Amino acid sequence: VSSRFVSSVLPPGSEDLKGNEVETIINFKNALGIDDPDAAAMHMEIGRRIFRQRLETGDRDGDVEQRRAFQKLVYVSSLVFGQASSFLLPWKRVFKVTDSQVEISIRDNAQRLYASKLKSVGRDIDAEQLVNLRESQLSYKLSDELAEDLFRNHTRKLIEGNISVALDILKTRTKAATGLKQVVEEIDVILAFNDKLISLKNHADADRFARGVGPVSVLGGEYASDRKMDDLKLLYRVYVTDALSGGQMEDSKVASLNQLKNIFGLGKRESEAITLEVTSKVYRKRLSQAVSGGDLEVADSKAAFLQNLCEELHFDPLKAKEIHEEIYRQKLQQCIADGELSEANVKSLLRLRVMLCIPEQTIEAAHADICGGLFEKVVKDAIASGIDGYDMDVRKAVRKAAHGLKLSREAAMSIASKAVRKIFVTYVKRARSSDNRTESAKELKKMIAFNSLVVTELVADIKGESSDIKPEEAVKVEEKKQVDEDDEWDEEEWESLESLKKVKPGEELDAKIGKPGQSEITLKDDLPLRERTDLYKTYLLYCLTGEVTRIPFGAQITTKKDDSEFVFLSQLGNILGLTVKEIVDVHRGLAEQAFRQQAEVILADGQLTKARVEQLDEVQKQVGLPAEYAQKVIKNITTTKMAAALETAVARGRLNLKQIRELKEANVEIDSMISEKLRENLFKKTIDEIFSSGTGEFDEVEVYEKIPADLNINVDKAKGVVHELARSRLSNSLIQAVALLRQRNRAGVVSALNDMLASDKAVPAEPMTWEVPEELSDLFTIYMRSDPAPEKLSRLQYLLGLSDSTAAALRDVKDQVLSVGAEEEEFAF
């Protein structure tokens, strides 16, 4: 009977638990007085019955239904017996189920019960409902994490219902205002529900409430996809529009919009973009009303009026400034529709600028952009007309644009300069890519003609001047410039250099030029100096050599040019933006190059004779190179060749210290002609000669000061070299002296011992040892017979390690025959 009752209480496999099953079974068990073990046995029996039915069921649906029935039994049984269920209900042992399967059964049924409980929760939720939900969750043995997820899903579905209704209204409505009002009402319901949940989260008894109470969000639901995000943005835009419908934005609406942004999961950039778009339209509308109604014009402070308008709309003043600039630019474009600004237009723009508080810098930028763009088109059309097409109609168009658009002269010239310099650069590129100098010069000549016939006229039209007659102000400026430039010209240079004389500014050149070309627009900032001087040099060579025409069989014909080409050269210098000094340097450099080529041949061996000097003077006059530069070239050539000769002499050992000193006395710069390494090698060789001279002399002042100074080498480095050589010479000198002793070479022995004493002066040594002491005595005796200075003999005694008694004994027998060997030695000598 008990088993049948429990089975009847549990709903069929396809139905969910109702939530009262546990209480009903516990009451029934207590009423019958059945203890827990017996009751548990009945639950296990019910499980066996369900398990048998599952095995007997053949179809898949029946198997699923019996599995759900078994899971409900496991869940209800665990709640009925509480903590004792794991001991009383051996599901794993009897039915071979795992711990995880038991946990899943409990979890899934607890979720279903809690989800069923949540169905009663609406937007009017209160604290009592939340407490009941918490108690139910604990009784259902549902984890806080799952309970929180279920609660948030439930609240999200509630707002999704409002969102769906709002979107349906929005997508099906007519343009009637009632439709938008209903949409806003649905959003207000969402915001009110969100506010209630936030207040409940901050409630004093929030610890007793169901888990998951807090702000709502569409994240994780059907409106969280990118496809639905556009719909949410649409609703957000409607709410922003409604918030601004009264012409201002209330603080409460700002807070609501921030909450709505979070609920919809909109990013800061997305929400701000929507708000900016809507607010900008409202700002424009209110600004237009203020202007047309006269409120802005009569306001004591236009800036304060506009600032107040921004504050009412919660609008960024920087964005408002951008709108002001856009309005001004639109007005400006309307005013210049016919290609010029009338006085009425200028006044209208000034009035608009004052009312909108637009800075002067912004106004200038707008005019430079819009008016400048229109003027740039006119300039480009004028330039494109070419040398033959720059007629009166083109000139009128330029003058009208330059003065009618109210551009400053600086702005107009800047625009024209940019367009002209592009054409100049095109000519330069063609000149550089030409096959030979003649073709390059022809391209440069085209540029010069373009400058004279088009650019000069263009500049005059922009300034409103005549290109034929200079205004008095321009004449004064030109005269001042001429005076300043004259100061830079070296009279000797331009008088001696014929090519330079022909391009020197003055009345003679002005007479040849006739109509001067403009010099304000140049390539100074477009090309590096090296490239500009190369171009000038190319045309200068063309002026000097003439046009070269190649004919068959490799021959060529040179056509000499007259001085008129130098007129174009002068204009080219202006176009390239070369200063007087830079032009002089090119002419002088070319003359110097020509002089050097011939001087190299004359001074092939580096020797400068009287006949060669006369020959070089004649060449200097021919090329027109000033004397001082000619002397520099001659000195450079002779110095270079002398340096090569000196380097070779040092390397081959044909140059000694005495010759170096003679050269220095003759003012020859040894440092620049002989490398440091070779000078160091010469020093080392000189010191080695001192240590091997056989004199025994070592002058510290000479070695450590004079010789390094003559060779200009580092003193400390020189001392290191001396010490290294001295140490090496000390041991080698003794070995050499003994060898010479054995060869019975008395003079050689004395010389070797002197070398040892010289090395000892440089690096004082300790007494030396030798395996045959008698030979050391013989060395001392031989040196003693050479009548050396007493201090040298004393120092040698110390170095050879001879005692005073031994030295005295050797002195006593100085005039006697030392031994048979000595007699034979004397006989041999």
C-alpha cells in the first residue's frame, strides 16, 4: 500500500514535479509510523519496478519517460531522507549508476522546480517573494550558482517581452506620435523594473533574498546577437529622441539613458554616437530658432547663450564648435557659388561669425580651404593653358578669383606657389632623365620660358600689378635686394671669371633680360642644394660649350652659343632659389675644375719650377680663376704628390729623422703627409738605431720629448715603445757580446756592451747571470781596455754581477797577458 501511495504521488515520467511531493510523502510516512529503513526499502522497490519497466519498454520514447521517472524518484527520495539518503538509498550498488548520474538527477529536478517557482515572479516582485524563493531554493537543494543563473534568465525574459512589444510597435507603426509614445512606455517599464531590482539588491535583508537580484541585461539572451543589436540601437535612439523632445535633457533622463545603455549592452562609443547624432539635430534646430528669432543676436553674451544651450542639452561644447564651423562653411560655399564674395556676403558672414563665436583661426582655415580650393582650380586651369594659352581671358579669371574671393596675398601666393612648383619639378625630372647635357639644358630652357611667359604673368595678376612695369614699392624692394647682394660679390672674382661676369646683376643684364621673370616662387624648399647646384651647373656648361649635335660615324658638331644664354642662366638661378654665394661657388668650382685638370698634367711629378709657375699663371688667366684659389689648387696637388712620395720613402726606409726635421724647417706639414702608423714605425726604427749605435749614449730629452714632437706622436705611447725595445736589447746585447768575444771581435764586444748600457739607461736592469762566469770577466776586461768613462765601467761591473774584488783584480792585470788564450787572441788581432 505504501509503495503504491508513493508511486501515485510522483507524477508520470513526462510531467514535472509540483513541489509538494516531498512534504506529502513525509507526512504519509509519519502517519503510518514507518521508520526510515523500511521506507527506504519501499523507495528502492519502486526504483526496481521503474527499472524493470524500462527494460521491458521497447520504444525510445518509453525509455526516455522511464528514465525521467527514475530521476524524479532519486531526487524526491534524497529530499525525504535528507543526509541519511546516501546510506539508506544504495542507488549506485543496486542500479549500477554513477555519482554524477545521481547528482544530475538531483540538479535537473531542482532546476525544474525552481524554474516553475519563478514563473510566479513578475515585474512587481517584492522582498517577501525573494525570501520565499531563497527558502525554496534551499529546500530544493539547488546551488547558489544555478539559482542565480535561473533568476537572471527569468528577469531577462521579462524585459525581452517588453523589447519585443516595443519593436513590434516601432516596425508596424505609422508616423503618428502615439506609436513612439508606446515604445517609450515599454522602455520605461524596463527601466522601472531595473531600478526595482537595483533597490532590492541594496536592501537591508538582501542576504535572505534569492540569488541573482541585480540590474537586468539582454546579454545571454535572444537580443545579445549582432543581428539584434541594430534593433536595440533603434530603441535607444527613440528614447534619446524622446528625452530631447522638450528641447532640453533632464538629469534624470541622462541617468536613465546610462542604465538603458547597460541593459542593452551597448558600448560607450556606440551609445555616444547615437546620442551625438540626435543631440546635434536638436542643437541645430534650437540654434536656428535662436538665430531666426533674434534671441542670439540680442543676447549680451553670445558665448554665454551658446554655453547655456549646450548645458541644457548636455551637449559637448567642442562638438557645438564643430557644428558652428560646419554652418559657417556651408554659408561660405553658398556665398561663393558665383566665384566671388560680394560686400553683402562679407557682412553676412561676419554677422554669422560673431553670433556663433567662431575663432579667427577657424575662419581663416575655412576660407583657405573653400576659397583657396576654388582659387587653386583657377590657377591650375591658367597654368594648364600653357605658354600660348595664357591670354586676356585667363588673366581676367585669375584676377577675379584672386581679388573676388577676398584671399590674402600671402594665401593666394601660397596656393599658386604649390601649383607652379609642381610644374617646375616636372621639368626638372625630365631634365634629369635626359640622355645628355644638351637635352637636359633644353628642358631647363622650357622651364625658364614657362616661368617668364606664364608664372610671371600669374604672379602679377595675383598681386594686381603689371608684369612689364614694376610698381615703385617693388622697385625699392628690388633695389634694396640688389644692394644686399652686391655686398656678397667679390669684385676680383666676377671680373676674372667671364661666366660669372655675364650673370652678375646690374643694368647690363637687366637690359638683356628686358622683361624680368618672377623670383618669388622657387624650388628652394623642394630640392636639396646639391641637386639645384647640379642643375645650374648643367646649364652653365651648356652656355660655355654650346649645343652638341651628334652625326653618323660617332662624330659630333658643336654649335657655339652667344651670351644670350647667360640671360636664361640668370633666370634659372632665380627659379632654383640659389643665393649669390651659391651661384658664385658654382662658377668658381667649374673654373677650379678646369684649372685643376690642366695643373695635374703640368705638376705630374709634384715638382714646382719657375717655368711651371709661369705656365700655371697662363692657365689661370685663361680659365679666369682668382689667384688665391689657383694657389690652393697648386698647393693641394703638390702636397698630395709630396705626401705620396714621403709615404713611399718612409715605407722603404729611405727617410730618416734628420730629413724629417729638415722638411719641417721648410714648413712641410709632416702630420698630414705621413700617416700616424708610418710615423710610429719611423720612431721605433730611430730608437732601435740609438740602442744599436754602440755609443752607449741615451739622451732622455731627445728620446722622450724632441723626437716624439718632431714626429707628432703620443709621448706616453712613445715611452712604451722605448721601454719595450730597451728590455729586448738588454738580454740580446749580452748574448751578442759573448758571441763576439768567442769570435775574438774586440770592437764588436765594446759596441755590444755600450748598447747594453744604453738600454740600461732607458730601463734600469738587475745584475745578469751567465753560465760561464769567466766570460763575463773577459767582457769586463775588454771593455775596461777601451778606456771608457768611469761611470760606464762601474755600471757594467754591476750589470755583469762582478764583485769589487774581482773587478780590482782584473784592473791589476790590465797591462799583463791574461792567459794563453789571451795571447793567442792578441796575436790574432
